[in-house]
Amino acid sequence: MAKVKPFKGLRPPKQLIEVVASRPYDVLSSEEARREAEGNEKSLYHIIKPEIDFAPGTDEHAPEVYEKAVENFHAFQEKGWLVQDEKENYYVYAQTMNGRTQYGLVVAANVEDYLSGVIKKHELTRRDKEEDRMKHVRNSNANIEPVFFSYPDNEELDGIVARVAREKAPEYDFVAPDGFGHHFWVIDNEADIKRITELFAAIPYLYIADGHHRTAAAALVGAEKAKNNPNHRGDEEYNYFLAVCFPASHLKIIDYNRVVKDLNGLSSEEFLAKVAEHFVVEKKGAEIYTPAALHNFALYLDGTWYSLTAREGTYDDNDPIGVLDVTISSNYILRDILGIHDLRSDKRIDFVGGIRGLGELSDRVDSGEMRVALALYPVSMQQLIDIADTGNIMPPKTTWFEPKLRSGLVIHKLDD
């Protein structure tokens, strides 16, 4: 059962939220962060991507860069750009994209729940990326950015969130430069706080939607602190970390597509002939073709879009991994035809989130940078849950969630 608690959020004053809040650290490069923060000393990028305060090209993992993050974090608090709430609260964080709004609860999630498997994952993590975020959490003694969780729908939790959003004025309400709306309420009513904690305690599992490395880092730092504290009790703040939890039905996973630099020595005709061994290939023309259903793909080659429909025998609808279109395409196109065996390390392949649109795929092929593009039908939340529940791991680059959580709306300190 999931253990969560309210916490004293560290937050920007209302009038500063739009200049402090930022995109997550891992969705943009150092140079992009430098440009976005230009002329804005209050941008959270000075804390989550502190290399922007050094000369271009500075190693973002250098000790002085981590130290700068801590220096900036303290300065933000000293200057009143981040102010801690006086009491422990829960928070509602809602996001609007394309006229659709999803509502999440901001909580302090439990370290032991992650270590014991109550918080379930569907991706592998890399130790170097974990260590990078662990240094950031250790040095700042805070979870600066939230992780993105999902939970099975709960009617009573939905009702509390809806009532808070209906009856209270939002603390923050703004549209970010990317056009997505962000709305934030404080839940400070003691009866609501108590009931939210009780309702989560009856939820068997939470699921990591996005932020596997941040989750692992937060939990491992919390476990370190527990081990190093001879008087550890289990209720210290470091036993918890910052998470935004959304009902599963609110979330929508969008497509995560592939572009490849070459055809592995094949001509276009030879490549398409090999593809046709396991897929029904239909020529669609120059106009963008979007995959229509599970097991249907869009291929772009030589200025033409094709529909690919996987033949029976290429997938197993009773296997949570074998049913995935990313598995089918990885096995029968990327591996068997194009010779790409490791999606994490092969330099011939790149990945494009569906938020950029399928036109991004054709543009990259038409430019000559890439030779062929493959668009996939999006994974469903139920598929993600099935994989996590069975202890399986999704293939790399399977899920893309939008909108991303905005960083800087609230921070969780580990010592209070």
C-alpha cells in the first residue's frame, strides 16, 4: 500500500512563478537552457542546469558546477525567490494541453515504497545518470524537481481534487512559452490532508510514468541518509521525495518515433522487399500518414509514406512485451533488416517524440541527415501498467508523456 505525506513546500511567490519555473533538466541541452535563461537571474535553470553560469562547453558534471547549484539554491531562498510554506500541505497541479486538462496531486512519496516495489517501474536506469541526480539531491539536500507518477483511478480522490479546484482560487495559473497551461492549488485543510493520506494508504501500487532516474536517485539518497543516521526513526523528511501523482485515466502517452541514418547497405527496393516479409506494405504517397491502430506503422522513405501492418506471428497479444509495437519494429525492422541491436547505444538511430509531429520525421529524412523514418502507434497506459505489474521492463524509448511537469512550482527539502 502506498505511503505518502504532506510537506512544507518551498515555492516561488505568486508574482515570480513565471520567471522561476522552467522545463525539466533532461529535456533540453545546456545551450538551450542558457538561451532560455538569458537575462533572467531568477530562472530555475541556474539551479537545475548550473553549467549555464560557466563558459560554454563547461562539463556539466564538474564538481564546481554541482557546487554552483547549491550556491544558487541558497541564494534563491535568501533573496525570497523561493519561500517555504509554514505548514505541511498537499498540492494540486493541473496541466492543460490542446484544451485537455489533467489533474495531479503533489505529495511526498516514500523511499521504502520504491525500494520494496510498491512504486513500480517500467524502464531500466543507468548508474551514471542516477549518480548525476544523486549528487544534485545530496548537495542541495532537496528534491528540486518532481517525478511523475500514476495511480489507479480513485473516485474519492478525484472528488477532493475537483472540489479544491472548483472552490479555491489557484495559487499559480499561467501559460508557459510552449503554450501549455499550468495551474496549482494548495490543499491546507486538515480534514482533506488526512483523508488523502488514508486514501493513498489503500492504493496497492504507484507507477512511475516519467522520471525513472530522478526517482531512483531520490530513493537512494534517502536510503543513504537513513543508513548514516544512527538515530534513524523512519519518519524523517529524507524518507520521502517529491512526486506528482495523476489518475491513470487522465494520462495520455504519445508516440515515440525512430529515424535511421542508412539502410544497412540495402537499396530502397531491397529494404522494402525485406519489410514486406513481415508487414503488409501499402504505398500512401507524399502526404503524411499516421499509424491508425496497434500493430500499424508509418514508414517514410525517398519522399514517400507507407503504411506497414504487422502480419500475424510477428506479435503476441498475450505477452505484455510481445504485444508492443516497439518490440515488433525493433525485432523485424531495426534488428533483422537494419542491423541495429542496441537502441541505447547505436549511433545510427535517433528518437523523436511525437510532440514534434510526424513532419519532423520527413524533414530529417528529406534533409539527408537520415535515410528512413518509422512512426509507431502510441503505447497505452494499460500496457504500461501491465508491464510494470508483471515485473517486465519496456524496451528503450517506448513512452513519451506530454505535457512535461514544469519544474520550480514546488520543491521538497529533506531536512524539514
